[in-house]
Amino acid sequence: MLSAVRGLSRYHTEESLRAYLLQRAHRTDGGCLVIHGYGSRRGVHQKVAGRAWAHIAAYVVLVGGYDPALDVDHTCGAADCIEPTHLRQVSRSETRRGRTQRAQCRNGHDRELDESTGRYRRVCRACNREAQRRWREREAAEVAQARAAYGRS
């Protein structure tokens, strides 16, 4: 069954992979079993044991009955959770159905609706405006520094 997991190191057995995953995980107050993979960010999908996704490898060794045609979904919503009771296999359309767009961007600005699609815009205009302003300031500072180095003012 381990051969069905893409990116998994071939040197693992089910017992060694189970021990490896449980060694790298800790339990949170909310009941999730959070894994520390190769990445340092909390709350994102983690890769372990080669290039395999941790939640898929955990489903194979902790739950069993893995079908590669289906997606492994988290019922708790935490992408780095490998708690067996929080993992389930669903179709791709079922996975997508539960996703919603947030009303604010990551910087807290209210997102605008795109009239052509009726969905929120991907790029926040306020954040884009600020990024362009910072870029123009950097470019102006580089030009001024180059002119000063060349002898112009």
C-alpha cells in the first residue's frame, strides 16, 4: 500500500513510517495531531519521508484503505494535522466544495467583487497600490544613488 503514495521514500515500512510520523508530531489543545515536516511554517501542508505529503502518508499507515484516485481531506481544517479521526477520503469536487473565499485580504483590507465573475478579486487593489508605491520609491532611490555616484545631482 505504501507504493501508492507519491514521493514517499521507498526505505520506509508501515511500522517505521508510523513511528517516524508520530515522533515528528505533537498534540494541540484542539485535539489535532500536528506534524513538523520539512517546512517551518505552521498551518500549511507538510512534506515528510522523502517528498510525500504528511497527511496522505498518515492516512495510509494510521487509517488504511487508501485510494489514490481520491483526495485526503481534513475535517478539522488544519492542513498540518495528521490525527486519524480528522482525515477522510473524498472526491476532488467534494474537496473544492468546502472552500470559500475570505472577505478580507491577508493584510485586512476588504476585498472587492469582480463584476465579470461575481467572485472576489484575487489581487487586493490597496495592497497592490502600496506595493507599487514601495517599488517606485526603491527605483527612485537607486536612480538617485547612481546619479550621485556618476557625479550628477
